[in-house]
Amino acid sequence: LVTNKEIDILEIPLTIMDCTLFDYMKLDMEGAWKTTKLLIDVTEKYNGVITILWHNTYMVDEMLKFYEKILKYCHEKNAWMTSGEEIRKWWNKGDSR
């Protein structure tokens, strides 16, 4: 910032987080799914990127099933599910999907 120069960084914003849906927004399972599905569908429409943060404390019971539902829905839509590192490599190559 001091040098006012660009830096070589790729920022991939957080899109879906467990505690945002259920704690901060206080959504029930149905409301959380509607919100999540809408985000996925709009992202697909515009060829965007979604990041999902699901904490290990939410990997139990119905919360784990919800996470699995997200992954299944993305898989059914033929989404490219990968790591941030792979996205960086793809971005740096300048390829298009």
C-alpha cells in the first residue's frame, strides 16, 4: 500500500458459511437451503465462483447432511469443485472453462 503498486494476489471471496446461515441469519434448514441454492444458481448463470466454509463443529447430524446436500447439488450441476490452489493455477494460466 505504501508503494502504491499492484501485488500478485488472487482474492476469492467467501460466499457460503455455515455459521452465517444458521447463527447470524438465524435461518432454518429450509431457509438456508433456499438461500444456498439461489447463490449456487446465480453463480452458475454468470459463470462465477463460490467458496464454502463449513467448520468442523458443523460436521454433525443435520448440519453434516446439509453440507453434503450442497456438495451433491454442485456435483449434479457439474461444478468444478477444487481447492483455492487449483483455482490460482487455472487463473494464472489464463484458461477459460
